[in-house]
Amino acid sequence: MKICIVYESKFGNGKGCMEYLQGVMSKKDHDVKMFSVREIEPTSLPLADLYIFSSPTQIGSPAGKMKKFLKKLEILQKDAKYVLVVTHLNPRANTLEKMERLLLSKEISRVTEGLMIKVTGMKGPLESGYEEKLDTFAEDILKAIE
Ligand SMILES: Cc1cc2nc3c(=O)[nH]c(=O)nc-3n(C[C@H](O)[C@H](O)[C@H](O)COP(=O)(O)O)c2cc1C
């Protein structure tokens, strides 16, 4: 399966999660391409079966760059699917719902519920056990798609 990850990450925590997820999926023989939201246009993503969008929570919302990116997103792949990952400090953050709302009008459908990963301080580090969360998340995604 072709997978395309697009992430925003101010302090590197979300980026680390996406690198980990890329490693997990690649080991299962999937072709995973990964981009920072800062280096790719929302209208020129490579064709992929699954898109993974990852953002920190900032001021109760997805990071501004990710919000803009999702608003302008154009997906050319037919039957494209997506999943979301969010990092956050506050357990009540509803960033996933806000990202999903931005994708409602797009030609892309959700595969599984998104994943929230906590940071233990503003700049990190990530909560302990985040790798296991990502392992389970990867398994759930692949079960739902294959
Ligand atoms: C300007 C700013 C605002 C933030 N606001 C929130 C917030 O409202 N709720 C929350 O849970 N975390 C908030 N955070 C913490 C971020 O979620 C945390 O820094 C981020 O998840 C770390 O991931 P990253 O290293 O990939 O950027 C904020 C961080 C910054 C820099």
C-alpha cells in the first residue's frame, strides 16, 4: 500500500511519532513517504491509498499551518483514505474533531478514529508508552484497510 504522511511539529514530538510510524509501516512492506506541511503544497500530494495527517494542539486547535493545509487540500487519488494523529498537553483537547471537520467536504474518508498522544511538557517529551500506542494504531489501520 502507498502511504503519505504530512505532519506539522514545532518541537519535534509529532515528527518523532511520524518517523516511528513510518518505520513500523515500512517494516510491514508499505511504501511510506513523509513530508513536513512546510515543504509540500496541499494541491500536489503524491497519489496514495492512505494519508496520515499529524498536528500539535495549539491554542485549542490544530496548528495554523496544518489548518490552512487541510482547508486547501486537494486529493486526486480515487477512494483515498485518511487517519489523524494529534499531540497535546491538555487531555480535553478536541483537535481531532476540528481536523475532521476540515476534511468533511473533501474526497477522502476516515479509516479509524484518530490517535491522541500526550506530551508531558510544552516542548515534550512524549508520554511514556507512545510507541506501543503507535504500534496498536498501525495494526488497527492496516486491519481496517486490508
Ligand atoms: C503556542 C502554543 C499553544 C499551545 N496550546 C495548547 C493547547 O491549547 N492545548 C494543548 O493541549 N496543548 C497546547 N500546546 C502544547 C502543544 O500541544 C505541544 O507543544 C505539542 O503537542 C508538542 O508537539 P510538537 O513537538 O510536535 O510541536 C501549545 C503549544 C504552543 C507552542
